Amino acid sequence: MNKFFSFLLLLALSFGAAVTLNAQPYLGTDDDGFVVQITSPASIVQTIFHGADAGVCQWVGQSSNNGATPWGADLTESLCGDVVWADDSLACGALTNDLTGKIALIRRGSCGFSVKCYWAQKKGAKAVIILNHYANPADGPCSTYVPTGQLFGGMAGLDSAAAVNIPAIFLERETGEQIDGALKAGQPVNICFNFLRMTTPTSASQYATPLTQVDSMRAITVTYNNRSGAVQPNVKVKAEFYNPSGTKIGTMTSDLADVALSVDNFIVFPSFYAPPAKGKHTVLYTNDQYTESIDSVYSYFEHTDYTFATDNLTIDPGGIGPTNALFEANNFEIQNGGLTFTGQTPTKVTYATFGIANIDSVFVPNADPVANTISIALYKADADGDGNGEISAATSSFADLGAGLLGYADYVMTGNEVNDQLIHVPLTDLITSNLGVDLEANSLYYITLYYNGLEAGTGRSIRFSNSLDVEYASFDTYYTTPVFIDQMYGGWQGAKVIQRLQIEGFTPTIKTAEPKLLAASKINITPNPASTVLNLELNLEAVNPVVAVSILDGKGQIVVGTQMEKSIQKGVMTLNVTSLPSGVYYLWIRTSEGSTMKQVVVAH
């Protein structure tokens, strides 16, 4: 599966001055460091990033053949040109139209990539754009996001690679349709392969923060690259902050001395406090060496009434999720996670918000509720209170999060949901069973979404609603979100899963049913602590078609596979815990009469 996991990490240090890190430039035609920018017509203007840095659709370049040097021309400076179709759009033979000074547009298929480029080169093309196709009508526009999409990889050179000396790139079908639509409408299309001097701006630890929780922003970063051809002395990079009304509220600068050629300089500005103001804030990053429009970059964050969010508060229709094959390979389980940062004031979260993009595919009519359940869990990230993040970069484990589970909710799909319409589910305190969970000030919390499709039996992975990607700084020794531990994902390439928290005062526009809690009198867990087995005694009101029981670890993942008992009212379900390390776990029980989570201890 072609996916990119974006990481949001909190700087645990407060930087007193800007910090600069250097990285070596990219090599090879697959990524010389440029972006593809459609500059006209205005209706399709966009910037398309390479591979793992992509937005919704991406571009890729020429790939090596059997270990050989990547074919075609390396780009060392920006290239722009008008785009025209090759007269034979497959370009598998000699062309007749004059392509001098143009960027040739060619379809994938019927012959090798380099053959197409060779014939376009013969007619004077300065570059080639090859457009991807669909494998079948059911496939989607960007292969990243479809269960069975046409493979979108590098362009193998094959037999004619050595004869090609112009650059060529590969675009996904959605982008191709936009270009083709403009050309058919008689609109000239201009595309540039631009080397940006300013890239990857970030400005906040999470995109959205409630007004009562606004705090100093950390991870304010941008990358500067010297494209001048010589060492640049005394470069100034500036970050300017604007509130929703457009008023400048602050400026920070970073001074770089003797900036080497074509080297990425990763700049970390000091933390900054933007006074609470409802709406969208802007951070403008500029430098004193380049003044073109492409040399100013922006990042954004929002202050809201009640909403914590790592996504950008919009919905990108269609959702994201693993392929059905990967879903099956992971025991029909999927879990997403995101990180919330509280401010100086304690608060209470009352709802978790998410959306489903393929309800018609995953909902099972007339099934037991277990088959249609999505579970939400809320964890304290620093469960032991030592002030350190619970993730180890070396082991990708949450070593001391075992006691971190604070609240949960189970949402049972009804089949009446509208695709990508947001669902707001009340959260239950794990200890008190009251609605709403108290959060401490200056703390971090994980919110996760979990779906198990084993009982549903459709073989279809759920696709959770998403926004487009939100850039966050990456420091792999501190807190990480979206969570990426085994099956726990926060985002796919160019996207963020919508998994928001709403604080007290939030009123959902579309109300959901109150959670159906399983009464404590209906279960009995023994022994607790346990060393070999856990026995769950059930005393239900009626025969339940299915009862599902799982053991979760501290990061909310199932560590003992889901056990199901059919047609049961009274009886004992036994779970083997011999293989589990000693520690704190959670017994997650789902029945037709409600669900609950209970803390259990394994002690060998």
C-alpha cells in the first residue's frame, strides 16, 4: 500500500533562539527537489508535490532500470512551458505536430515510457508529462486513495532510456483530467517545474484549538534552500503572524550565515503566543534573498469555540483507509490516532467527532450490533506523569501508557448515516461511567478510532472521513501524532483522518444516541490480577446473538485477538493471558445490551 504517515511531534523544549539543521540535496530525476505547479488557467492552479510529500494527487519521475542511473534529464533550474497534447496521445510512434518549446502531454499505455518521451523529444518538446489511467471504471482518480487503483509508481526506462535527454514526469489521472478539461475548453495551460526556496512551513502543535485552551505554539518551522548558484551570506528568514481579521500580531526572524548551495536549512523558530481570536490565523514565511510569489509560503491554524483537531476542519470527500487486501492481512482491524494538547486551563471533553465515507460498503443490515461497531478511546499521553512522552523512537512503543485510558465510546452504525457527514459521539468516563472526561491543564491526550470488520464479514475496510494534509514539524525524540504503531494510523499520503475532540459547551448539529453502557451487574471478571487466564462471567438479560471480547494494551490496540461467543445469555468466556507481559490492560466487552471497558492487571 502506498501510504505516507505524517507525524506531528511536540517540542518538549522551549527554544530561546531559532535553530537550523542542514540536509543534503536530493539526487536523481525521481526527485531533484522541484514541485510541479500548474500556473494557468486559474481554475486549476495548484502545486503538486513529489511522492511521499504529496497532496491529494502526486507526481513521480523516472526510475532506474535494473539498478542503472535514472534516465532522462536532471533538472537544476526551474522549467516552464505551455502544455499541448501529442497528436497521437499515446506517442508510441513518430509524431506529426510541432512540439518545439512545449511540454508534451501523453497518455500512459501500449508502449514504454521512454519510447513516448523519445518521440516527443524528436518533435522539439522541452519536457513530457505522462498521465496515468484507471485500471477499471470502479477505480478512483488518485491511486493512493482507491482500494484497487492502477499502480502509480516510477517510470521504468526500458529500451529507449539512453536516447532521452529531456525531463519527464508522471501525473495521476485526476490532475490529467483537469488539464485535459482546460485544453478542451480552449484555455492555455502553463506548467512549471519549480525549485522552491521556501518549503514545508509549520506553525502549530495542532491545527485547531478551543479559545479556552489557546497556548504558545511550538514547532514553528520552515525550510530554506539556496538556489542562487553560490554561497549566500547573511540570509534572513522571517515568520509573520496574522490574526483572523488580518492584523499582524507578531514577527520572528532567523539569521543564517553562509548558506551553502542547494542545501535544505530547517529553521525552528521560538514558540509564539497568538492571543485567542476565533477564526483562521495565518503565518507568512519570507526571506530577504528571493521576492517572487513562489518564495512566500504560508501555514494556518484556527481558534475555535469548542473543537480540538489535527485535521484542517474541512472534509475531503471519499475518505481514506487501507486496501481491502491490507485490511484482511491485519485481521480486519484498523485504528487511527491523533494527539490533543491542552492549555493552561483544565477542561472537559464531551464528544468525539469523526465521519464514515463508505457507509454503504461496511454497514451490515439486520446484524448484531457488534458487527457495526466503531470504538473510540481517549488516553492520557503522559500516563505516569513524569513529563516525558510515552513513545520511544527506537522501539515505537508506549512504554508507560498502560494506565492511560480515561474514556471511551462505542458507536453502532445504523445504515442511515450519510457518507462524510460528521458524527458526534458522547464520551464516557472509564472510571465513573459519567458522560464527559476531565482533562488536566498542560497535558497531552490521544484520541483513537477503532473498527473490527471480522464479524461484519464484508471484507471491506472502513474508510474514515478525512481532510487534506496538514504539515507538522517532525522531531522523532518527542511526542508523535498521528499515531503510527502497527495498525494505528493518523493519516495517509496527503490526508489527515478526522478525529476531533469537543469540549464542554459543544452542541452537535446532528445528535447521536447516548452510549448504551453495559451494567456492571451483568459481568464479573476473575481473577484480577491474572497470570494465566481471565474469566468473564456473563449474566445477560436475554440471549445475545454475539458477544465480543478483546484485551487492549495501553495504546488501545488489541493484544489478544477478539473472541466471540454466539447465542449466549449466561456463561463464562475464558481469555488466555499467558503470553502477555505483566502490566495494565483493558477488557473491552461488546454485547447487544451495551458495551463497557474494564481495567485488568496481568501479573506473572
